[in-house]
Amino acid sequence: MLLWLTFLPLVGVLAILLAPDRAGTQRGIALLTSLVVAVLGLVLWGCFEGGDAAMQLTTSIDWFEIALPAGHVVPVHFAFGVDGISILLVVLTAVLMPFVVLSTAGHIDKRFKEFFLWLLVMETGMLGVFLSTDLVQFYFFWELSLVPLYFILGIWGGSRRLYATIKFFLYTVAGSLVMLIAIISLLYQTGTSDISELISRAGGLDPSQQAWIFGSFALAFAIKVPMLPFHTWLADAHTEAPTSGSVILAGVLLKMGTYGLLRFGIQLFPEMALSYSGLFLCLGAAGIVYGAFLAMAQSDLKRLVACSSVSHLGFVVLGMFALTEAGLRGSVLQMVNHGISTGLLFLLVGMIYERRHTRMLDRFGGVARVMPVFAFFFVFTVLSSAGLPGLNGFVGEYMILSGTFLASPLWAAVAVTGVIFGAVYLLVATRRVLFGPLVHEENKALTDLGMREIGILVPLCVLALWIGISPNTFVGKTAGTLDQLSERIHQIRADDARTAEVSLLEETR
């Protein structure tokens, strides 16, 4: 199942290459392919046992061998599996892609074949990242997923697309090179590329080796998240990307960074994660507040939503490095919540931009009078993103803040202010776009959302409501893996406490 799930989009790529170069035909093939992948993702969801901590539905095929000194070789496999860390992100990727394809009808008007080809290649790359159980294979899919965004941003982006593309390229290449060095060192030190084996062997490395490999992974993934102070590429990439590119970037691609921090930072090196948790709590809380201030300062609606991602992903990092059960569960759920809420916001911004051809907040006002359906979805999504109880954002943020409070009341208190600031910039933007007098004549002629656009928004809004009302349906899928990780961290804390107690007794004697 996982092989089909990962590589089926490439079958769609082949069909697109052979089909006539017409927008409807190309979009139809991409949509059909993504729908089949979405169905497979839902089947996977039904098959997955949330209480099992082990990798499930595993598949392994020999690929090649890496020669090491002293005659040792490291076998590399095409190896796939899914656990509680990856299941939500795999299903999010599969389910979100059909809506991304449907959203292209309003803004992709050239080179259709290439666009849908890159979109499906990106889907294979993203699914491969989340499903890989071999470290070398993970890196292969990591690089594969980044190439399509480079072309999507550079060809179909806005007027400053070349600047944004080069900036994105430089940041991501720097992160990839740092990660590659860490991977090579880890293979050399442990003699395996199997992630399950690495989890058991990495703890036996010298603490100094663990520290610099953990730091290299953390730096690479921090750039991808992006965490403060590596956030500057994100706003430009989002602002210049086409709507569909922004949706997939916010919905899935950024989660590759947070997923990597959890999988290859905390799960491989829990001792190092504990040692440096204070630093990451500080960066996460600072990102929450700073990202909110950045969003407040924006006059471009799309750039405001882009800056809000820095703040929202700060919550994910905060909960992750609180290293508590509630924090870990909340951070994984919040990855999904951010993908849904921010993806919806980018879709709505794209829909109004197609009608008004501007994103500047001062060019709107009173839009709710002429676009009441749009206003309903916009307010719903803003409340979801702001964390209104009963919607998805509230559950994730509450779990993260409660988990962080157990680890550090100070950083939890700082993070709470981000909730307030988030409500400020989102509600102010809502007022400036939807309410007040219809000052500009161009706004009076705006048409409301059509059935295609409503059809894109409704399922995602239902999903946001479902998570808010019944979060255990989703959190329960992560229970086995994250509970096991929490127990490891608790044991390390207990061992450290006993060691410190013994040392204190010896000093006293």
C-alpha cells in the first residue's frame, strides 16, 4: 500500500506527458491521480493502529550499498513504514492535494503540462519523506520534494519571483548540505541507515558526537520550518508563489521541517534534545511573538498570512521541545491544524485576488456586503486560525501550552501572549477586508464565490470543525509512538536525577 501511495503520482506524471497539452485534460489527470492517492491515504488511516508504537505496513527492497573503511558496508533500502509521528502528515498530504489541483483553475494560465507535472512529482517527494524508514532514502525524497517548488515559484510566481526563488534556493541548499554531512557521519558511526536501528544505536555514540550531529540536523530542519532567525525566506516565497504553491508550501512542505526535528532530532537523540530544550523553547516562544508582530506590520494580506506561519509554527516547536506527553501530542496535531487553517487562508486570499487583482488591505473594505459567502468562510477560517474553542486551532494550542507549562511556566506565559497577538492581527485584517463602508468603486462589482470554490472550501472547513469537536479521533492515532517516546524521555530525566542525587551525596560525604 505504501509503495502505491508514494509512487502513484508518478503514474499521473507519465499520463500527463502523453496527454494533449490542454488545461482541462492536464488538470483532469492530476485531479484523478490525486483523488486516488487521497483514497489510498484514507484506507491507510483506517488500517493504522494508533496504539501500536512500531512501524506499521513496512516494506523493504534492496537498493545499493555504501562502502565504509575497514571493509564494512551499509546496505541502503527502499524502505517504507508509517507510525504515530507520520500518519497524520501522510493523510494530510494525500487529502490536501486534490484541493490544491482544483484551486489552480483561477490562476494557472500558462504551461499547464509542466505545472501539473511538478505538482505530482512534489506529492511523491513529500509522501516519500514522511514514509521513509531509511535515512538515505529520506534524504533522496527530501531533495526530490524541493525541486518542484523551485520551478513552481520561479515560473508561475509573481513579479519578484526570481528574487524569492534564489533566496529559497540558497536557504534550502544550505540546510540540505548541513543535513548531508550529519547523515554521512551518522552512517559512518553507526554502520546502518535503517531508522529503527539508528534509534537504538545513536544513543551509544560519544556525547560530543551526538551533540554536533543533533545540532546539524536541528539547523537543517530549523531552516525548513523556518524558525527564528531563519524565517526571512518564507514571506517572500509565499507572497510570490501562485495560490496553489502557497497552499502546498504552508500545508505540507513546512511540516517536513517540524517532522524532521521530531524524527531525527528528538527521537534519535533524546538526551541532546533534553540538554538543549531550553534553547528551543526560547526560540519557539520568540518566534510566536515575533511572527505575530511581523504579521501586524503587514499591509499585504497574503504577506500577513505568510508571517503568521512563523508564529503558528513557533507553537509546534515549543510543544515539541517541552518534551512532555501533552506537548508532543499537541505539536503533531498542530502541524495538521496549521496546514488546514493556513491553507484555507491562502485559498481565500487567492480567490479575492483573482477578482480584485490586489492584496493591499487599504484597497478593500465592506466586501462582506457584496460577497457574503466569502465573508462567512473568511471569518470561519480566521476563527480557526486564532484558536476559537470548538475549532481545530484551539485544541492544538491548548495541549501545547499545557504541556509547555509543565516544563517551563515562563515560556508558556510568553507563548500565551502570542495567542492574544494572533487574534489581534487576524481580526484587524478581517475588519479591514470585510467590514466598514464600501469606499472603493471596484469592490462594488465583486462577484461572490462560485460552486467550484465553495466545493474546495467546505470539506476543509468540515475537517477543521471535526478536529475541534473530536480531537481524540486524530490524537489517538499518535498515542502509541508518542507515548513510547515520552516514556524514554521520562526515563532519561529520572536517570539524570538519580545521577545528580548520587553526586550530591558523594560531595556531602
